[in-house]
Amino acid sequence: MTPDALLNALGKRMQQVRSAPSPQFCMACHRLLHWLELQPLFSMVFRDLEQRFPKITGDIGVMRRAALSNQSIVPRGIEDAPDAELAAAHLAAIRACAELRTSALGLQAPLAGALAEHFSSARPNGLEATIAYLKTELLDGLQLYLEDLVNTEHMAIHAIRRYRLGVQAFDREICRALAEGAGKQKEVALQRHIHRYLFDTNIDFTIEPATAEGYPDVVLRIPSGHLVIDAKYLKDPSLGKVRDSIAKGLHQVSRYCDAFAENWGVLVVFQNIEPRPVVVGTGGGPADYVEMQGKRIYVLVVDIFDRPTASKVDTGQQIMLPIAELVVTAE
């Protein structure tokens, strides 16, 4: 699903919950969560929120019992928390509603004591007021957070795809020279070329220096977190070398994502070989990304091979790389 289609579907699903009659509200929350958890990007975001804020989102059973015993679910002062923490609290409350689903004849207890006196004894009680609050502020907060993440991912991937087009049209020779003139630092030199391009596009980020743990020489910090990018350089066209190099790159990006608490990253593969590497998905067709160790890793191949004439831009030769083999090799 493309980012635009995903955002459109998210908006429609959220609207279905907002328009649900009160007796069906809990079931509508359940259907929403079921759909969100089937989307790779959102399911990873949920796992990330639950890992980073376990006291808020970790134990839905505890939250449900708290609601039934008329205690606060969302901690006081959560409205002033960072976006991720606020989204985690919103997700937790919506999950609690989904757990309370019973039948269309009524809400459980009802809605677990109006979800614990509307989260706090200082707030007005009332089933309809609580459901109205959930339909607006909580859903809106979670939706905005998810939309920001999709837009950030979309923006970054779009920029790197434009980078690929620019290199293949104008900078093949420059990238080959950078790699061949860098000794053992070929991939570092190419990675810096990517970062310089992103800097020139006015993407909002700051540059952080490398660390001793082997992280990339330049780490991009964007408003929503870190943009994890690594590069691989292919010079040997043999299947084993290509597969091992890309698998190693996937493993590196996965480790960097772990280090910076991110759930997606990008591997840019510079192809200085004639055959084109193609990542093959489970359905047998080309895949843009690999799901690995709970992360989504985009694989973008940049062709910098010296093709002397236009008629030889694409010879049709391909190296097919099934995702299953890449993941097994990486692990």
C-alpha cells in the first residue's frame, strides 16, 4: 500500500469509529485496532510505543481493571507529554475500549465506569461525554501521530528515490570515482554523498557525529527521530557476493534502528556491476522493502555501472534475491 493510500485508508477507518453509535463504539475500536495491527508500518509503530512506554501501554488487563475499579488510566499531566508518549497513552485508552467490547445491547459496566471517571475524578462523569472525548481528542491525537510518521517516511523515501534518479542521470561517474578513490572507505564516501544531497534538499535535520560503536559516520536527526541510512557498494557480480553484501547491509541497518529506537531505515545499494539486483517478495514480484527483526528496511538500488551507450543502459540481466534468503543470510 502506498503512503497516500495508507493515509486515506487510515482516515476512513478513524471516521468509522467517530461515527459509530455508542453501543457499537467498543467494537468499532476493536475493528480499528485489528486493521492497524495488520499494516506493517503501524504494527511496528505500536510495538515501538509499547516498548518505549510499557507503563502506559504494556498491560491492557491492568488498565481494564483500573477502569473497572474507577482509577485513572491515562496519567495526570499526559496532555503535556511529548508526542510519542501522548500517542502511547491514546493508544492505550483505545485498546482498553476494544477490550471492553461485549454486544450491541450495551457497554460493559457501562464502559468501565465511564473509563474511570473520564480518566480523572476532576473531569466530568458521564458515558456519552466520555465516548465523545474518545471519539475526538484521543482518536485525533493518535491519528495525527500516525500521519506524521507516514509523512516523514514518505518524505525521506521520496527524497532518496529522487537522489537515485539524479545519480543515474548525471552522477554515475562521480559516484564511481568517489568509491574507487576511497580505498577501504568506499561505502562511507558514498554514504556522505547521499547525506550531502539530502542536506541540499532542505530536509529538516541535524548532523550527529559517529560513535565508537560503528554507527554510520553521519546520523540524520529529523523532527520525529532519526533517519537511518546505510550504503553498500557492489563490485563483484557473483550471486554469493551480492547476496552476502546486501544481507550484511540489512543487518547493519537493523542494528542501527535498534540503537536509535527506530522501526524503519534505508539501505542504498550502489550497483557498479552489469546485472541488476532485484529483491523478490513472497509473491514472486519485486519488493521495495524487507521486514526484518520487527523493522521495515527499504532497499534502493542505484545503478552507477559504466554503460557506454544508451542502448546498453539495461541489458535485462538480473540477480534475483528472495527476501527469505536475505533474512536468513543476515541472521
